[in-house]
Amino acid sequence: MREEEDLGRWRRAVARLIEAQQEALDATDRGLDSGEADPGDDAQLLEANERLEGALVDVRDILEGASDDVRGILGDAGGAA
């Protein structure tokens, strides 16, 4: 029975990591989706920079959340797997 529980925990952890990976990919797509800015247009460059920075923050938050979820699923308070 213990092996079945462990297998279930591992499956949930892997599923959460896969979900987080897809969320991170979606965030990068949103950040890059608006196309390239004209190098001569400072306002456009600023907007593109803010969009990319926002996407990067989203990716970091998603991955941190997934790491926390996986640690919780696996019961590893110390962070090492």
C-alpha cells in the first residue's frame, strides 16, 4: 500500500510540473506575441520591455509555485529531492 501512495504522490508531482511548464510556455508566448518593436520608437521599446518583464515575472511565479507544490506533495520541507 505504501508503494501505491508513493507512486500517486510522484504522479501528482510530475503532473504539476508538466502543468507549470505549459503555463510558463504560455506566459512566454504572451510576452513575445505582440511582435518586435521599432528600434527608433522609444515608446514601443518601453512597451515591449514592460511586456517581456511581465512575462518573465509570470514565469518565475509559476515555477516557484510549482516547486512549492511539488515539495508539498512529496513532503520535502527541506527542498531537496
